[in-house]
Amino acid sequence: MRQPSAITRRMAVASVSLVVAAGAVSCGPKDNDAKGSGGDSTPHKGGTLAVLNSDPQSDFDPARLYTSGGGNVPSLVFRTLTTRNRADGAAGAKVVPDLATDTGRPSENATVWTYTLKKGLKYEDGTAITSADIKYGIERSFAPELSGGAPYLRDWLAGAADYQGPYKDRKGLSAIETPDSRTIVFHLNKPEGEFPYLATQTQFTPVPKAKDTGTKYEEHPVSSGPYKVVKNENDGEHLVLERNTYWSAAVDDQRKAYPDKIDVKSGLDSAVINQRLSASQGTDASAVTTDTNLGPAELAKVTGDKELASRVGTGHFGYTNYIAFNPKVKPFDNPKVRQAISYAVDRSSVVNAAGGSALAEAATTYLPNQKSFGYTPYDPFPAGATGNAAKAKELLKEAGYPNGLTVTLTHDNAQNFRTSPEIATAIQDALKKAGITVRLQGLEDNNYSDTIHDVKTEPGFFLAAWGADWPSGGPFLAPIFDGRQIVKDGSNFNSAQLNDASVNAEIDAINKLTDLDAAAKRWGALDEKIGAQALTVPLFHPVYKRLVGKDIRNVVISDWTGVLDISQVAVK
């Protein structure tokens, strides 16, 4: 996932198509029965689940969605070769088979991946799902008119860089072979041990060629999951799903599919959503949200109400908010200046500005504090919770600034509690104690995004954030620190413009590993190595708080998405 400015497309940190980044609900360690106010807590089949969202579920075409783990609402209709494990917490950060019998069989060097489909897979019309359908679904995601999905396939598949999709090139991708109706083989141009994670993206959804209607496919995509689309109004503003009678739990052990119907309404104000969930009147008693969190003021109000508090869940998504430096800009070309700022930052005040400890956890590592990422605790510039102004002044003197210095911090004007004025002001106040005068430069959201992601205009000192496309160190560290991913004429995310041969080589070495636990340890070690260079100052990892209606049952939140898993929810 990209930084919050790109969240509109990716995460809602993501758009709702990604549905994975904005927040989550987990009703405590043992509260995922979500008992509500009295009654039987056991989940039952039947009823209608209402979904109240801010952002529309737009571009409801598997080729165009940018999801992680298959997304949330999308995963009710679109099944993929693999998916996320639908379990609470860390167990939910694992990749598991979905349409395939396993998570993939790699060649010795992880450049060839082979999958076998389960027997008995069917579409909503009863026809069989084949490997050729998955190949075609991937190929159509290359069509320019269906762009928007994750870019990895174009980068990873051998000979795919210039492919323009099946509408222009009917020969298809030679990198994908389908020797029979249940076997599909992928040939990659370099080792990728994390291919099973990529295979959770909706681009791996089967699409029957005969039913493909191009850009209109989103209006009625052919379901391979437990629900089918019966209504899609105003490009996902109102989406109604009903049961796919040909779906079978016998070949899908991940989705519970309790409700008979799911009614998704979007375009709602976030305050209205939380008010409706709080009141839980009528159909709102059986409602959830997949993109709206409780803010600091709302959380304070809810916490004082025992019944409401019992319906608030907590979730964690792999996401880091940080200060970014551009070492090409003075004085940030001097490591001691960057180190001084690292010591001067008061993380307790930053956490308070982000909504308090209930909504943010102080960070000293770039990788999120979850095992699947390879989290390795370290703090190269230990300054305690409130900063070390004396150490910062000492470093500034060594850097040639005995009387302090003046710098400009660029931030987003959007009130997002991530890269916004509140966070910038907290940093300004802390650095002042170390003799660093900080001028604040606030930019409107689009201008902010364009400015910080262009190497020609990138400031020397700005607020940034990053969320994971899947729960691993790879999609966290590589886009930000791999020198080969520096983009000169386009959106660049390697803000430090780091091009360290040893870092690049270690990224390549880890990518060859198919043992994901072993890879995670290596990612953690690499994080610590890069962290010592003070190219970023990690500030905090967000905590997501979210309400559910009083009649909601079986709330499950994984560390993969950080959000309530809609495929597990019951309303009775």
C-alpha cells in the first residue's frame, strides 16, 4: 500500500475496494461472539447484514480492485487462488489455500509456481471454474481500461511488462500455462518467495471469457464466492449481494457466509455512521462498517457507556507513520542532523496528537510490531518516551550547528491524525526544546501527495506513512528502500533515494526464500540495519477502534487486515 495520500486508491488506506486499512473491530480477546444486548450469542444463518460506509465500493471488477488478502466486501464475491486465514489476531496473518489445494508449489529457485484447483468449484450459474478462467482473469487485468489493481504481476511475470491485455493481444501471457483444467503454472522473471501472498489479490479471480463484458463487467461480475451481485447502483454506492446457491462450504473452509443478504450503502458521513451504529435502531442493529473508525472525541464518549464499549473492537493493520528525510536537501544530507531530530522527537506528544494511546502506539522501528512482518525490537536513537533534547543539541553541535538551526516540515492539511497539522505541531514543539526551529508548511491533500512523491519537488523534511499490501516485510521495506525502485519521472516512494548495493542484494536474497518465517527474520534484521542510517523517524503505529450494531455476532479481526472480516459475521 502506498502512503495515505494514495490511500484513496489503495487502503481506504485503501479505497473501499481495498477495504483493508482504515480500521478494525475485534471485541476483545474473547469477545468475538459479539453478544450485543442479551440473547443467544451463537451465530446462526439467515437475516440481512447492513454495511454502512463512507466510500463507495467502486470499480467492482476483480481486475480493477487493489486489495490485500482478497479484500473485504470483494472477497464475498471473488475467490482467489489463495486468501488470508480468517482468524483473529496473528493467526489471521497467514496465507492459506482458497480455490487452490495448497498455497503453491515453487521450483527450487522460486521462479516457477504451480497450483492445482480444488474439485467441484462452480460459478453462480453452475458452470465449472477452470484454470483457463484464472489465466484469463489475470490477463484482462493488464488491459489499460481495467487498470487500478496491484502492479506486481506486470513486474513479476516473465515477459509481461508490455502486455496490453486480451482485448488487444489475444495470444495471452506465455508466462501463465494451463496444462489442464485444474492446473495453472506461473513463470516469473526473478525469484519471489512471497508469490502465495500475491495470489490473494483479486486479479487471481476466475473470469469466464464468454461472460466478460469489459468495462461493464463490474455491474454484474460472475461470482465464484458465497454471494452474487444483484444490485450495483452509482458505481458501488449501493451494492446488494444475495446467496450464490452453487457455492459450497465443502470447497470453501474460509468464508462462513451466515447472512442471506448483504446490503452495502455508502456515501455516508462518518459521524452519521457512528451515530447509527451507536443507536442500533431497526436495521442498524444488524449493521457494521468496513471503512469508518471512531475518532478521539467519539471514542471518549463511547468509553463512558458500558453497553457501547462492549461493542467497540480493536484492530491492528501493518501501518507505520513516520518522519521522512530527503538527504539530497540540506541540512538533512548530514546524518548527525537526522540523528539529532530522531533524539529530539517526543513520541508521547505525537501519540497524544494522534488521539492518545488507545488509537496509536509509539514506534521506534519502521516495520510494524507484528511477527509476520519480521518485527525486531530496536531503537538506534533511544530518547525515551519524551525525547532527549540534550543529546540532540550535542549532535547538532557536532554537525556544525552549535546555535541550533531552522528547518521546514511539510505536512498534509487534511485532518487525518496521521500526516496532519496536529502531528506536525507536536514535532515542532519537541524540536524547539533542542534548539531546532520548525516552520510548518501545510499543503492541501492532492498537492501534498504530488509534492512528496516527486523527486523534483520532494521536501527535505516531511510527514509520511506506509501500509502493507500483505503482512510481510517485503512490501514494506522494498518500495521505500530498494534503490532500483527510485522513480525519476513519476510517483516515487523511496524518499531517501537510498541506493545501497548491500540493501538491494539482501532484498533479492530474502525474496528467494519460500520459508516465510525465515524470510520474516531476515526482514527484521534488514529493518534494523536501515534504521541505523536515520533515513526516517518512526513515530507510531495506529490502533483502530470501531463500533458494530448490537445484534452482530462472530466478530473476527485478523492482523492481516485490521478490520472486521465480513465473511465471518452473523446477524442472528
